[in-house]
Amino acid sequence: MKFTVLTLFPDIVRAFFENSIMAKAVEKEIIAYDLVNIRDFANDKHHTCDDGTYGGGAGQLMKPEPLSKALDSVNARKKYVIYVTPSGKTLTQKVAEELSHKDELVFICGRYEGIDQRIIDSYVDAEISIGDYVMSSGEVAATVVIDTVYRLVDGVISHESLEEESYCDGLLEYPQYTHPEDWKGMKVPPILLSGNHEEIRKWRLRKRLEKTLANRPDLISLARLKGQLSKEAESMIEEITCTKK
């Protein structure tokens, strides 16, 4: 899979691709990337890429000419183009899974007040928001989307690890522990040391339910609508809620 990122600040994004699991995926040629500096496509000697907005208002807007040339340089019209913006569709695990099946994703990193609407109308296939807040860096937002997607590509992370993460089956992940067994008087739950895999499974399911009920009760309702909760899970939910009462 390939990620192409159009940005005014390629060094911000480059660090992401050159470290940790992503760097290993690139080395194994599972993932490829290309960073395109939008300023290289500006016409004037100052490499101007922004201007004031029509209709007035504070802030600058990224100009369409350099962006259009940058997009054409990567043949963007034949690829899947994403613009990361607070006004886009909210990023979810489902969206990440859908994007992970694309051969190549092209990202436009906005700055200032964003980009000219005509670029969105002409090139963009999806506008994606990483949350209900505003950032100054489209680069950071783009790497968030890329990080959720690339790890789902075959060969990057084991399927076993992906199956037990938060949002699997509509629930958050259970708490986990490693050595030492006793750290500052806080001990690993005895059940995890028992070797009884069935009891460990039940404990983990209960903890997932407890955490989801506490932090994201909306996910429980959604899981019910989708028929993702087993009779065992529903029984545990009843026990948990009765205990709290």
C-alpha cells in the first residue's frame, strides 16, 4: 500500500514514516510513501501558497493553483484523495478498515483556514475529521489517519493482535499486565496467573464490558443494535449494573 502526502511541511510527516513499526513496514516494502512539498509548485519567487479569503474574514486560505499542480503531479484524479478537515466525516475503525483495502491514498494537509473549496470539488474523494476539535496542523491529522489504516494492512501487525484491540466486537480493550508480578504493592490479578484459559477469557470479557460501560456506554447500545453482544455478555452487563446499584 502507498501513502502520498501533499504538505507545506514534509519534515513533520517524514519523521512518522522513518520510525517504529512504520519504518519496519517500509523496509519490508509492505508500505511505500511519497512526500510532496506543495511549495515546489508555487509560481512566484516567494513560493506563496496562501491568500486572503473572498467575502472577508480572518486568516489565510491555501491557494488552488499550487495544490492543483501538486495533485496533478501524482496523478491524483486516478487515485483516492483524502482531505483531513474538522468538517469531514468522523474517523472510525470501520472507516480505517475500508481505507486499508485501497492500493494508494493521497492526503492533502491543510493549513491556516484550510484549502480552496474548488480543490475539494475537483479532486477530493473523502473529507475526514479525526475528532470534534480544531488543529493548526493538517500534517498531524493526516498521520493519525495513516496510522489507523496502515496497521490493518496484511503483514504489518499480526492478526491476533488486531483481533483483541479496542472496538473489536464493539467493545473497548481489557486491562493488561506484564512483569513484575508485584509492582509497588500492586499485584497482577490472580486469574491471569492461573493458567485457566476459560476463566481468563471470562475475566477479560467482563473487564471489557466494565470499561465500555464506564467510558463509552454508547458503544454498548450500538453493539446491541448490531447483534454483537452474546447472551453471556448481556448476563455480565446485568450483573455489573446491578452491582453498581
